[in-house]
Amino acid sequence: MNTYDLVIIGGGPAGLSAAAAAKENGITDILILERDRELGGILNQCIHNGFGLHTFKEELTGPEYAARFIEKVKDLQIAYKLNTMVMDISPDKKVTAMNRTDGMFTIQAKAVILAMGCRERARGALNIPGYRPAGIFSAGTAQRLVNIEGYMPGKEVVILGSGDIGLIMARRMTLEGAKVKVVAELMPYSGGLKRNIVQCLNDFDIPLKLSHTVVDIEGKQRVEAVTIAQVDSDRKPIPGTEERYTCDTLLLSCGLIPENELSRNAGVRLNPVTSGPVVNDRLETSTSGIFACGNVLHVHDLVDYVSEEAATAGKNAARYIKEGEPASDRTVEILATGGVRYTVPCSIRPDDMADTLTVRFRVGAVYKNCAIAVYFDDERISKKKRPVMAPGEMEEIRLRKETLGAYPHLSRITIKIEEA
């Protein structure tokens, strides 16, 4: 059995950033396991710009952003295996994987970082009525076909779901000559960034219909038409509101799900809201020595935040390898309530935390003229006004170790939305 200090599952932006941070913090024996044929993850098919504004202070495409971290990993001489599928991770950090060259093999790691990313919600999970003709794609599959494989999925397109990938593909398909007839969104708000709604829909006069869903798909061999209808407050179609669009392609952009089958096998506790692991301020999961970062932890809106979070995971994994678990086990829970859906992390060890901790979260609805309030037990310690907050954009607060030090008996931190 091979042994490594640190094994990182996934060679996308999270895995690459975590590996570089661990190496820079004194860990030399690192292995990245990536199931694709190249490093870079999903960024390789994201040829639009808008990446790197926070990390590099310039606007890059997805492949350009990934290339900078790939170069860094290679310059640091970090080992990686491509075309390698991880089959299992045990609670004692034995990683079982396989590829064509090595067959099936097992690695004993001192620490593991989960960076597997996320997958798209498939049609089977959406309960859309109609036949099963050709021409139905997830938005990410269509993106790969157009940007990497060089195939055009169709010429007349309807998109269900207004997640960022769906919005970006509305623009991409239009630029390639297709006619995007409508983007339908089940919720009363878009799931994507405001800038993508403006740049990808408004700039191309593509209609966005909120509180709408697909109620019928016509065609047996190939999609011929799609019918959408308005939904009520229970998300049930309203009779008489149907609109029929002739088309040959239906793209689905109905949410992303963190890839956590391996995490379950490792005994990692998952958050029912995010479908990702429950982590503390070190981004360590409920299984000692197993850390998580990036979209496998919770779905991010900006890759810059993925890289920042992954660097924290890499740094803390390096510290765990060198020092083990911290001596103090005093834990403060972070509670999400009053419109806040979840927080990452879910708990803090104040005696051991960094000087400044970023807590990220998403809200459950659109809020205007409101404020993010932070309570230490029952005492409100901050209130930050916000003109608007939406589920499609991540929010954050920063906690300082110095502030927590003034509350030696603190048991919980509560984050909620209040009136401004």
C-alpha cells in the first residue's frame, strides 16, 4: 500500500488551490487524483470571461484561470494522477482508486481533502411530463458539446431553470446562431447572478419567465415543441396559462448537487440543506483529518471564492498533518435562521481559529432594504445593512478571534435577516 501525507480528490480549481496551499505550508508528500483526462475541472469548458477578478485583479476565461493554478502545481512539483477514479474513502483515510495504468490500488493518507465538485440535477429528478426524445440536455453538457467537442446541440432552444450555467448557455447558443426562445424559472426569482441576467438575457432580448415550468414535451424521435405554464405559490401549474414554443432543444439548468457519495462512505456527516459536508472553521468534516472545499462543500457563485476557501482547507490540512487535532475542544455552534438557509462553517473552535474567519451563506428568498444581524447568544453584536439580497448570490460575514475572546462562555452564534 502506498502512503501519502495528503491525498486530494479532484483536480479542479478547489483541488489545485488546496494542493498549492498545503505545499506552501510545508507538506511535500501530496497526491492529486483526477478522474478526467486533464487538470482544471469544469473551468476547461467555461470559455467566457469573468473569472479571476478577486484572485488576480484581472478578467480571465475559465481555461486561463485554471492554467494559472495548473502551472503553480507543476512548478511546486506536486504529484497527480489523471484518468483515475476514486472508488472509496474509508473513515481511517484509506483511499481506493483505479486507472488503466495502475489497476486498482489503495493509498493510506494522513489527511484527505474532498474537492470533487458538483453535478447537475438530471431530468429524472425533475418529473417533467412528456416523451423521452433526443434534444434534451443539461446546460453543462451542452456547454461541453459547444465549447470543447465542437457540436451544436440544436437551433431553436428553450431553457428550463435560470442557474448561472443556463444563463451563460442562453448567450452562448445565441452567439453560435441558435434562437433561444425563452428561459423559464420555477421560482419567483432567478437562481443566477444579477450580472449574468443582464449580460446573457437582457442584452440579447431573451425573455425570462419567473414562476413558470415545463408541463409538456412534444416529439418522439426529437423534441418538436415545449409547453410551459405559470405556477402558483405551491409550484403547481395554473390551468389556462400554457404557452407553446416550437423548438428542437431543451436545456435544463435546474440546480447543482455536490458530489458526496465518497463522503458518505467515509462517515462524513452531510448538511441536508447544502447536500455537502458539515464542517468547522478549519473546513474539517465530522471525520477527523478529512477536509472539504469548493462546490463539493456548497455551491459557489464565483470560482475566486472556491480558490480562497480551498487554500484555507489546504493550510489547515497541513497543520493537521503536522500537529494533529487542537488541544482545546471548546466549540461554538453557528445557527442559520430568519431567512439564512445555511452557513459554512457550521461551528467554530474559538481557541484555535484564525485571526479572521469568513462565514459564507445564502438567503432563502429575495430581501430588500434589510440587514444581516449577528448575535452572540442573545446579544446582537453587529448589523450590516443591505439594499437587496437574493438566493443566487452568496453572502458573507467576518468574525474576529479577538471579538470572540471577549465572550469566554459563548455557546452559539446566530446569523439572521432583519429589517434595516
